[in-house]
Amino acid sequence: MLVFYDDSEDFGGHEAMTLAAVRHLAVVEKKDVAFIFFSGNLKIAAELNFIKKQGGEINLIPIDYHSRRLQSVRTLFSFATIFKIFRILKKIRANVVIVAQGRIESCTVGLVAAKLAGCRTVSYIPMAHQVDGNYFSKIVKILINSIYYNLADKFITISELMKNELLMRAPGQDVSIVRNGLDLNNLVHQEKVKSRTKLGISEHDYVIAIIGRVSFKQKAHDFLVETLSRFKEDLGLLRLMVVGDGPDLSKLKELVISYGLEDRIIFCSWSNDLSPVYAAVDALVIPSWYEGVPLVMLEGMYYELPIVATRLDGMLEILPEKWLFSAGNSEELFSLLRNASNENIFDKNTLTENRNLILRDYSLPVFGASFTDAIYYS
């Protein structure tokens, strides 16, 4: 029995890719799959039930536990939960357990239980960044995380940079790269004028969008708005569209008001169909402090949009150097935003090459086949 474990209470890009892997294995490869997940994550539950309707044989196993802050420490004392998951794995005769970890700290209860149950344990992990905090907390985190890095029998990650990061923290480990994939059938092209009208955007504005979960700690929405405030007098026709929800959305709206940028920033709720947004905007911005390989970047490449992004992680590996700025550097960021329409920087040939790269290497069939190979054959 092939088992997936993800006790996250959120739903983001990594959860979406985990479910894409489940869909491929259950529907295309016809594998018997079980999925252990946090019962409060209604989005994961809904997506799993949809996969079952598509013909996938999936045993859904909800649990009343989810990862949270300081999870790497909490796991060390979560004996009852670990034993409960251990018994589940034994009962369903699991032999391979894939633990979907956003970072090494998350879902570690499943990692420990799978190892104790004698299962082949695979960590599907998109990020392996250095820990943060003061000197003492860093030392503690590094020591505890080293335990988890050495529990998995294999890692699946999403880029060459992240593979190198993993090998720095777990030397000699078996690491495969499975690049994220997009459902190209869902990426339809909308008419620009109609999309702008629908979203309340003037035909004269130059609109740059930041798309995704509103989280200051990772996505840096606050830094982006502060940058626009700093160069408010030089914005010209530039406007920002914020697409998404998240824990810091209210704080962001308050920040926009405090900087007097209400007429410059448009808020748009998250939707499963973002094609009108991609049609309406002129460029994307990804100012994150850290990332894996963001799906919004891949989608922007498919739609041949200029992308201004931080010089790190998946953006550094895939995007042209001249599209990137140093993390936290407002001057570099605003210079690129102001020149996003400059075809000497964001030339049409590069935009076309980006789309071709997505069509060739980042589709769901390519992802599914690669994920299957990583589990069974490599």
C-alpha cells in the first residue's frame, strides 16, 4: 500500500502538487493509495474526494492533528499521535509512505511514525533553507532538524538548487528532482479588454500582480507596498494588483491605507480560475524572502508575462538574471517594476522561450511520470 501523509492545515502550491501526484498514481497508474490528512483541511478533503470520483482508488484517513509553530520540537513529545499513526500504517499494511513536507519541520510526526513502522519513507520537500532565529535557537533547530533529515530513506525535491541544499544538510542521501507541473488544460487565454473591465482596471494603467497567499514572513507583501510608498511620486501609470487571501491580508490593507496608496493598489480574492487575472495584468512580481519553485511563476511563464522576482531559489534557477533583484533591495525592485515594459529587458524572444519551456518540461503528465519514476524506479 502506497500512503501519503500531510497534516498541514493550509493549502498551497505544495499541497496542490502532492494531490497531482496522488491523482496520477491512483487514476493513471492504478495504484492503491491511502492518504492521511488533517481533518480540518477541507480543501484537501474536497480535492481527494474529487480524485475518487475520477476513478482513483484512495483510502481517505482523516486525523485530528496538524503541524504548527515549533513542530520539530513538538514532534519529540507527540508520543500518542505518533503511536496512533503507527497503528494506522500497520493496519493498512503500508510499505511506502510519502510525507509531504513544506519544510523539514512540518509533518514530522508522520515521518517518525513511518520510520517506526518499518516503511520505506520518502520525504517530498520543496524547500530546505537555512534556519532562522538567534544564535542559540539556530543551534537547537539545526540539531533537531538533523534528526529528521536523516530519517527519510529518500527525498524528492523540485529543483537543482534545493537538491544541493538538501545534500548540504543530509550528505549522502538519495535525492531525486521532480519538477512541478501545470494542468495546461486549465490555463485558458482570456481577452484582455474584457478581463480588465471585469476587474475594474483602466486600459491605460500598467498593472503588475502579486499572486498567492498573503504572508509577510514568506511572500514579502509588506516590503513590496513599502517600496511603492517610497517611490510614490515616480509611479506614473503603475498599479499593483494583490491576488489572494491569507493571514496578513487585513494588515496589508491597513498598510496600504497608512501609506495613502488606495488608488494604486487593487485587491482581488483568490479564485480557482485566475485566467482573467493573467489576461488583465501586464507583469508579475514575486518579492518573496524564500520560495521553492512557485507555481505562479510557472503560470506567468506560460502566459508569456514579464516576471520581476527575488534573486533566489526557483526564480534564480529558471528566470533570466536581468529580471531579478536582491532580496530586500527597494531600489533594484522599483527599477525593474518601472522598466517592466522595457523590451530590452523583458524581450519577446525570452517570453516565448519561457512558454516553450513550460510546454516541454512542466506539464502534469511529465510531472506524474517523473514522480512515479522517483518512487519506484530511481
